[in-house]
Amino acid sequence: MSKQITVRLPDELVDFMDQLVAADKASSRASVVARAMERERRRELAARDLAILTEHGDYPDLEGLAPAAAGTVLSDLD
């Protein structure tokens, strides 16, 4: 399911989206916006998780998490 919305963006962002579509790096302007919003959602969740970890202190059993995550390829971000 999806909803149609109207957004107003600066010309340079629209030009950038059009360049991505023209270079076959995105299928449409809508896909560029959706991808950007998914990234923003992941960023917000990561910030929330960091705040929780910061508030509640050390978790020795998670010490290896950062190095492991750093080596994880996120192909959806390409």
C-alpha cells in the first residue's frame, strides 16, 4: 500500500533526483524519496538505540557489536 503526497523541494534536489533517474541509479523520483526516507528512519532508530545504550550504561556482551557492524555490507545503501 502507498499514499500519494505532494512535497516541495529545492530545484537542486530535484535536479539531483533527475540525474539519478537518468543514470539508471533510481527508477523514479518517488523511489529516490522513498529510499531517502528509509535511510532517515534507520538513522532515527540508530540514534534511539544509542540513547538507550548511553543511558543504561555498559553492556560487556555487546563489545564485539561495533566491529562486527562496521564490517557489514549494506547493499541497499548503494
